[in-house]
Amino acid sequence: MDKLSETQVYTPFCYSLAELGAPGAEFRLLELLPSAAEDELVCRILVAEIGQPSQEFKALSYTWGNGAQTHSIAVLPKKGNAGAPKVLAITESLHTALVHLRHVRKPVWLWIDQICINQEDHAEKGEQVRLMGSIYTKAEQVLVWLGPVADGSDALMDAWQTVGQAARDYGIESYYTKERWPLLARILNNVEPSDPKTVEFHALHWFARAWFTRAWTIQEFCLCTNTLFVCGTKTVQAELVMIAIQILQYSISNLFHSVYTPANVPLPLLGEVSDEPTGRLFSCRQRRRKFDRGEPHATGDQLHALLRKLYVDHDTQAKLHRDRIYSLLGLAVDTSSLGITPDYTHPDSPAADARILTQAARAMITNPSTGRIDILCASQHPKSPALAPYLPSWVPDWRGSLRPSFYTVNEAASPHLFAACGHPVEVKPVPSPVDMDPPVLGLAGYLVDTIETVTPGDDGAWEDMSWHAGRFLAFLTQIDTLFSLAMSKPHPHTSFYPTEERRAEARWRTPTGDLYWTAAQGGMQRATAEDAGVGHKQLWEMLKFFVACERVGDAAEQSKRFEEWDWEGKVSRGEVGGDYRESMKYVVGKRPFLAGEGYLGMGPAEVQGGDVVVVFCGGRVPFVLRPSESKLGGEEVFEFVGEAYCDGVMDGEVVGRRELREFFLV
């Protein structure tokens, strides 16, 4: 065992002592030497070939904490080389992890970004980040370090192991196919949620640990076939955790369906499981493993899909804003075709980050084989204050907790419901006539109409689904006001509506974006007169009844009115517009508008009169643009405002009835 002198003063480690060769060909490994619990951390740093590493190794997935390097590890010379040990500064979080991971009798071979990449050499950092996908794929095991024991974590790790292993022994994983999934649901519905090992789940604020909020972890978690959660001295395989979580979620679901009524089930358990953030991690891991195995129809995840998983409705963290893109390149299956490569040679600044975000957005939108207009749905206002002065209006900042698009479909499992651009759904980029800064995006598309009126004030936008009858009624009343204005306009011969009857359906289609959710169908559908039309009428009547009752101060009188209105009967028969009210969630964050030719729609909260509604080639939904006072080589330019629903133009009606033209976004 290598011992350190207790009196010697060590000089800092220099990375020239483990110099990398040709870019993209080599990487460093850490040999964590055996030592006792009370000893200092001691290691060697060696160079290996990425194509065929000479040593099996484990890759560490962890968090840096605040980044302050307040601890150190001693670095010995290579075997056979003379020289004194050096010292390398590391963060407290890494020091804690290595203390737990070291072995008393044998070395542990690791790849750790903080040590194996020279963080001060920005060119090397970019080259090594490009290799991270290969490094995590080639690792014999990935160790997910969650931190030391705390909050009953040992009991939870035992619960993961016990429940997950029992389910694996039963053969649960063989049911993870499209064909056998219904059988799995029936099996899981028979799990008893009051099992002591299952209930121990609530003992740990498991998902509050920093690792679950870090941008880099999704790549690190998904690329290796053998991934292990490590918490304190306990370990458990990632797949066992996935199985155990799923079983627990089904068990808790059974509570709400009165399958079981066990005593003393802790309420914190319910909230913690429903909020767990591991679903996106495990779903990406499963898809990547199927892709790597070459299974039929296994496509993996493209960059745009990964970005949505991390930053739409989630507040994923990255110290450098550019890492919101770079951290996913090793996992995204379209990285090579997008042509995005990590580059840390430019100083960290909002201007540099904006250039990288712009490059990524342009690549994802205009790529000849995988281009997608719906990337624009993530460009939401206001932008991150630091980036806003440098970022074009059409570029998403991926700041975290972005609103989901009102139209989001699982393309692998569900057919598309809209095709505003018609078929084929194909992006048509247009070259910019001149270079500009910020950069311009040119797209071919169709001008639908100019927005004439929007609902006014802060209350004009539908900001959330929190229940208040008066607020719901006021919002539907505002849409009705615009609808009345629309119907008062003459029906022009250029209208996209085939009949006056279809035009009148805008009243109940618009408040849900023409989408409808029902518990019976278990998902999103296009609205119909039989469901949304009826539901809109029922909700309208229920809201008026509630508001009228709220004006009655006497509780007895309110109770009498509820009885006379047959409230309980209507609820039991599903006659209070519950599904329609639930479907209004699709347009949260939207503001109603009326266009000049009478088209009713829902745009972003920032929409205003004078904005225009357009349909881009390749776009399944319309978008709102704002004409700019500036010109581009004599061409009109626009600022991007956001996605929209526009009744009457969601199924390709504009194609052949509007002139195809060019739009330049700044």
C-alpha cells in the first residue's frame, strides 16, 4: 500500500504529467489506491486509448456542489517513475464520494470528469466532452453517487432492493413490451401498498437530492448497461429502482380507486411518488438501451426530445448555460447530423451562450433529414434576462420550467391530430439575403390573417387551472365576446370555413385548442360536438349556477339551491362539464384573439393587435409573428411571438388558398 509522508509539502499536480495524445483518441483514468478510512485519498492518473481501454473502469456520476475546491487528493507518479507525490484540489462532494468508494485492499479504477479532464484547458475540455458518450458507454459500470447516508436512506435502499428484486424474480421485466403491457398493469394492480418495505419509501426525501436536477446526469445515467445507485454504503441496480418505483406508483394509484384501504399510509408518500422526477430518466434509459440493441422501431431520443424532457415543466440545472445543449450530445442520436460540437474556447458570457443556443436551434429546425418547426414552440417570452439582449426572438433559451406546447403528442405511440401545413410535413428553410447579428431564420410559409383584437389586461390570458368558478366563467365570457364579434363579420368567400355551422363551432373548440381529454379514452383527442360541444354547454351552465350561489350568503339557502339543481345527480351522470374543464389545461398560458377575417384563436400571453398568424411549411400548428420596423435587404422581417391555435386552419386549409411566401425572423 502506498503511504504518504506526514511531513512533506506537496506541489500541485500538473496535467502535463499525464499528457493526452491526438485529440479524440485518448482519455485519462484515475486509479484510486487502497487506503483505510482514516487515511488521505491517494491516486494515480494514467492515459488510456478511447478505442480500446487497457483497463476496465467505472464512471462516476455525481454533482459538483458549489464548485469550490476545498479538499484534495494526492497523486503519485506512474509506477516505475521517480518523483514526489503531487496534490490535486477537488470539491467537497467529490472528496466525500471517493472516501466512500475507495477499497481497503485493492485499487478502484474510475473516470471522473473533475479529475480526468483538465478543467483549465478549454480546448481539451471541448474534446473530452465530445468523448463522454463513448466513455460512459465503454465503462463497465456507472456509479450514481447520491451522497452519504441521511434521512433514512439505508432503509429506502433496502426497500428498492427488496421490492425490485422480488419483481425481477417474478419476471416483471418481460412484460415491458407494447404487447404485454396491459398484462403488467393487471399484475401491478394487485400489489399491496401497505407492505412495510414499500411504505419505507417516504423515509427519504429521495428526489430532492441534487443529482436529480443536474443536466449532465441524464447522459451519464442512460449510456451504460450496468448502472448502480450508491447512497452511503448501500448500492442497488438502476433497473431494480425503476421496477420498485413503478410498483409503488401502481399501489398508490390503487388507494385512490379504493382497491385497498390500509391503515396509516403516510400522506407524504403520495405526494413524493407523484412528483418523482425519475420517469424521464428511466424512459430515456430504456429507449437508449433498445436503440443500442438494434430492436425494431427503436429510434432513441433526438436532441429536441431530450431538451423538452429536461426543460419543459422541469427546472434542470447547469452551471454553464451552453451545457444545457452540450450535456445531451453524447446521448442524442442525431448529434452527428446536427453538426453541433462542444466548444469551451470562447469565454463564458451571455453573448457566447446565445451563439451556441442559436446554432443548436437552427440545426434542429432546418436539418434536411430531421428538421422540426415545433422547436419554435419552446421559444417563449420573456427570455432569460442575461441572454435576452443577444438572443434572436425565435431561439429557445432552454432556461427550465418552460410551458409545454398546447399540442404535444407521443409520436411513437399516437397519431398526429393537427397538420396546419398540410402534407407532407416538411420544413422549407429560406436563405437570408444578408448576414445579420442577431442571426436571421428564413422559413417558407403562409400568411393566414392579421390579429385585430385580443382579450385585454392581465386577466385576459389563461394563466393556470386553479379552481374558481368566477374566473372560469369570466374567461369563457371573454371568448364569447370575441366569438360574437367574429360571427357579426360577413362570411368572406376566401374563408377557410366550409360552412357557417362549422364556423360557429369555434365557440367551443377555441377554449380547449380543439383538443379534448376524457378519462374513458385516457388521452388527448380532437374535440367533437358530441363531447366538447356538450361539455362546453354543461360547464357554462355549471359555472353560472356556482357564481349565482356564491352571491347567496346563507349556507342553508345555498344547500337548497344545490339540491334543487340536482347537483349530486348531475355529478354522478357526468353532466357538469368536468372533462371539458380538464381539457382547458391545454391552453394554459394562452390569450384569446380575433383575426380580421373572423378567425378565433389562442395565442401566447404576449400577443397583441397587429400581430400576424402564419403557418410555416413543416408546422403542425400556426405561429404568431410581429412585424418589425427594420428591413432585411428590402425584405420585411418579423419578431417571433409564439405558437397559436387558430380555428379553421389546423388541417392544411391554407395550402393552395394562400400564396406561399418567405418569412425572415430576427
